[in-house]
Amino acid sequence: MDNQRIKYNQELIKNKIRLEKQLKMVNKEIDENKKLCDHIRVCLGWDGPFQYRDTSFHTCLFCQKDDPDSQYRMIDATNYRKLKYSHGEYEMAREARLLEIQELAMGIMKENPSITEKQLVEELTEIIKADAENTKTIEKKIRPNFG
């Protein structure tokens, strides 16, 4: 009578066990990558009306480790695509901002495969700075009394 239900539940449980094993392996590999990573710290935004260190969200450009120590200068991306992501108070905005910055980094590394991490940080910082200046100009046009 309920053979189909039993078979269906058996398949669900088998799939759950398989996926849990895969997830465990993936998490282990991610943890190993984070340990071996030469972190580049990126500030993606902050929560609340003021930018304070204790409300800022930092992550590694490469492995996405939260709040990593880094030997390189921090990339302040809090104003990158500000009109799109505001100041990064929402996780979804910070994730999208990080993806865009990672795409920029991959493009830079593709153009210059021998670039060092320090040079990459400098180039990304310049691109982000130029974007922020452009945003300020746009904001002044939209709201002349802004800033």
C-alpha cells in the first residue's frame, strides 16, 4: 500500500547521506584552502549608519575567509559601486560586491599573469578609487546639495 512512499523516503535518505558526505569533503577542502591562502583583505561594507571598525565586514579576496589577517594593505571597497550596493549593510550586497571585485582581479591577473599580490592590491585600489570618484560626480549631479 505505501511501498512507493517507503522507496521514495529511502531514496531521499540515501541522497541526504551522500550530499552530507560531499558537503563534509567540500568544507574540509575550503578550510584547507583558507589555511594555505596568502590573504588579501577586502572591506566590503559596514552595518549601521557610521563606518566603524567593529561594524565593518572584511573578507579575503581569494578564499573568502572572514576577517583574515593579511600582510597586504586592506582594499577598502566600501564605496565601490555605491549606487548599486549602498554601504554594504546587507549581506547580499556585500557578496555581489565581492564577486565583482573578484572578477576585476581575475581580469587583471589574466592580463598580467606575473603580477604580484602587492601589485594586484594597488591596481584594485586604484580602480575602486576611480569608481568612487565617478560615483561622487554622479551623486552631485543627481543631488546638487550632496556632500
